[in-house]
Amino acid sequence: MLPGNSGKNSLTGFDFTGNMSLLVKDIVKTHPAFCHIIPDKILTVISPSNGSRNGVVAKLRPMRFEGGSKTRVLRGIEYIAPEVNINGNNIFYIVYFHLPRFLNHGNCKNKLATVLHELYHISPQFNGDIRRFSGKNYAHGNSRKDYDDLINAYTDEYTSSTLHPELSVFLKHRYSELRRKYGAIYGDMIRIPRSNLINSKDMRNI
């Protein structure tokens, strides 16, 4: 068993969701840039991908619209944000990790930086919206390089500060290596929730 294994049904394989959830909680607890995050309101899931190195390795799905609003009007059509409820707990964000692509994405630091990259997209208000920068590229700011440099700095700070470095040990392994060690890799899965239509009437004529 890897030091970071959650132990959940570990005899049948490696619990990716359990291990990633423990890592996320430790990042939130350790680094002040992420202290606004409530781990219990984040759903960490896996999504299948091919083995190619090219393509998305992870993504954040916010569960609210801009400013944390539950509704928005687009081209005269009103939409309501979907709700995901786990054991009575409303989920504000879903983080998808595409396997095997994520685990085959560079070295341990690259993969850890990817985790922090997605978490940093979460709004400082933790209202279900993303962190929004000024300018056209509101997701990453005017410079993607500056965003990446900041995340790399935060990754180094987390690595040097955490009291539980064992929680990221699994990121040292490629997908095939974890499969050989545990026989299987499993985790929670959920389809990307879609916004629901409320009113198709042309709001401009109201």
C-alpha cells in the first residue's frame, strides 16, 4: 500500500479518488493561498481518456455562474445551474482528472502543479464560480506564463511546508505502474452536469 492510500477497498485496486481527496485536503490545510476552499464541497472524480500525452489532463467544473449566481440569461434564455448533492451536502466544484493521461503527464512535480492549478481556479469567495481576472482572459489573466509561474512557486512552497509528503507519493507513478502494483485503478465518476433551461421566452421583450 502506498503511504497515501486511503485504504478504501484497497484490496481491489488503487483508490484514485480517495488518495486525491486526501491530497487536496492537505493542500488546503497547508498553503494559505488555498485556505478559502472547503474540501467537503469539492467532488474529485476521474474521467477516461486515451493514453496520448496530448489533450486535457484535468479540469475544474464550477457549479455556479459568474458571481456565484444560480441563474443567468444568455441570448434571451434563462438557465439555472445544476445541483449535485452528496449525502445532503451541496457540491460547489467538481475536479475531473483524466486517466490515464493525467498520471502519464510529466513528473511528480508537474502532476502536483496541475492539482494546484485547478484548485487555484476556485473563486476566493468560494461561491461556486471561478477565480476571475481582469481582461479578456479572465480564467488565467493577461499572461498564462505568469499564472504558471505562480502555480510553480505555490507548488514548491507546499512541498516544503507539508507535514504529510507521503500523500503525493502516488503522483510519482505512471498509470501502468500503479496498475501493476495494485491490479486496478478506480475512482468516482460523474457526467459533467449541464445547466437547465428555465424559460425560453425572449427576455428582451419582457
